[in-house]
Amino acid sequence: MIIDLFLYSFRNLKNRRLRTWLTMIGIVIGIASVIALVGLGGGLKAAITGQFTGVSADILTIQAGGVAFSGPPGSGVVNPLKKDYVDDIEKISYVDFAAGRLIEAVKMDYNNIQDIAVTATIPGGKVRTEFEKIFDLKLEQGRLLKDEDTSKVLLGHNFLKKDNGFDKEIVAGSKIELNGKGYEVVGILKAKGSFMFDSVIFFNDQPLRDIVNNKDNVDLIVARVKNINDIDKAKEAIEKYLRNKRDVKEGEEDFRVQSAQSTIDTINGVLGGVQAFVIIIAAISMIVGAIGIINTMFTAVLERRKEIGIMKSIGAKNEDIFLLFLIESGLLGFVGGLIGVIIGWLLAILGTNALSAALGLEASPDISFAFALFALLASFFIGAASGVIPAMQAASMKPVDALRG
């Protein structure tokens, strides 16, 4: 009996195609928005979190603040960090060691192709081994940098790929040009799934300073705390030192001291806020869709009075009529939800791919089957709930009045 009612309801919706499509628009938009936003947001969160792979929880990063619309971290700032800050920060009681890093964009020539590449320094001396352990630098080919390397570089894993932008993979032993000067590639790192490692060329400090003409500034200072439980105290001590050194008041800092987790939390908070805002808009669309279903079902009841009368005159009970219209409204919601899930999934894929290309991330939509199924069930129940009152009206009709039209 239930199957017959579902089939009969489906035929009725099929016979009123235009009205059915117009009625489902609100549901389609609402479900598509939710699916697209959840998939896009989840994929971006995973991709952004992946950029901090290998960064220990006991590491603090210090950057200068300022206006930097493009380029590597620290570029374009009004008041950059200085090399002498590093030794002073290392002397703070909570800090185990500190290292300054230079991060620069340079012109790279290889295989008769020019491109812009991001370079970064690896600390030398006693800090080098600790740095390599903390960031878990493992080799795919060749060896790591040594203190005496002045014309050699270490490359991230993405340069080993043929689609690295130079139409030819770069391997240990290859020769490349950076800002017009030749360098030998001594090693290729294993993939880490993070742009900060996989797409970067690593230098020793002085060789990179020489080709970018930077004598005293650093773009980033990495500080490791002695005890993870003291990370907040270390952060406060570093901030106090920098306020005094740079002559700025509390609340007017032109620098940032952050842990990897705090950075992730900030980014996730922004993404969560955007998701919440769009979900509210999607909820409004769902309400509009529900009102459309109510209106359509009331119209259907009025148009099908004789049909209701005939069904009742041949033995259909009130609950049968009620169930028929309830199923019909539920199908409106379900079909709208199904189309919305498909469109939302496609939008999530397209949006994630576009943002991945723009931001240089490797991301994919994060939508679980359970969530998609929940969205479908929710759309069915919204549709069914919208049809309760019209279904009750249809069920309460007397056969004589219904046949009279």
C-alpha cells in the first residue's frame, strides 16, 4: 500500500513538472549551500592544518606586522625584525633556542624556463641538528645542507615532479640558477604535504642574504620553549622584550608571536564564522522552500477535490488521503534535497579546486556519506512537515462536498 502511494505521488509530481521544479528551488538552494559550504570548509581546514605538519607544539614563531599584500611571510612589512633579536630571545629563561630565518622570493632558471620560487634559510651551527629534528626533515635523494655549503641548495619534494613548472624534474646533482647565480642541488626532501616544505628551496643563511642583498633583517624567528607548559609565559616574555626593543605600547604591537596551534585555531575560527553565516542564509532558503511546498500542496488539494471525492467514495480512508498528500510533499522535499546534494557536491569540488590553485594548497572536499544522507532525510522531513496541514485538509473533506467541487 505504501509503495503504491509513493508511486502515485511520484506520478502526480511528474505530471506537474513546472510547478514541481519551482516549488523545489528553495530546498535545492538551501541543501546545496549547506553541502557546498561544509565540504569546502572541511577541505580547506584539512589543507590549512596540513601546512603545519611537522611543526611541534613547543615552537613559537615571531613575525613583524605590517602591510604585505603578496609575497612570502615577512615581506613588505614596515618595520622588519632584526638579526640581533635572535640572540636576545634565546637568552629568555623559558626559551631553549631561537633561530632567525630569511624567506624570500627569487627568480629561478632551469631547463630554459624562468619562474618565481620561494626560498628559506635553515639555521646553521648547533641549531641546525635541532631544527632538522623538530621539523623532521627526511631525504628522498642526496643529503642535507652543511654549514660550509655556500653554492648548494636543498629542495622540497615538489621540484622532483615533472609538473613542477619547469617541464623537467629536478634531482640531486642538478644545476639551477637563482637570481642569475648557479647552485647545485645537494638533496631533495621527502614529501611532507605542506607548502612550507614541499615547494621551498632551502639555503644556508649567508648565501641567501648575498643574492637578495639583505644584511640585517630576518623575516621569521623560530623559538623553542624548554617546557611546553610554559609556552604562554614564553610568549608573554618575548612580547615584552619586543615591545621594549621596538618602542611600542601594549595593544599597539607591530609584530606577532604565535604557536602553530593558535594560528590553526584563528584560521578555523574565521572559516567557522563564514560557515555559520552561510548556513543561516541556507536555513532561510529552506524556510522559503517549505513555504513554497505548503502553498503548492494547498493548491493541489483545491485542484484535486474531485479526485479526493472519488477515492473516498470507492473506499479510501481519511488516513489514506492524509498519507498520500504527506508522501507527496515529502517527495518534493526529498527530490529537492537530492538535487541540492549533487549540486552542492559539485560546487564544493569546483570551489576547493579553485581555492587550492589560488592558494597553492592540496585540498579536497570533506563531505561524509553520513552527512549527505542526513541532509537528504532532513529535506524529506521538512517537505513532509510542510505538507501536514494541507494533508489534514484533504483528509477531512467529505466525499459529497469533494465530488461537488
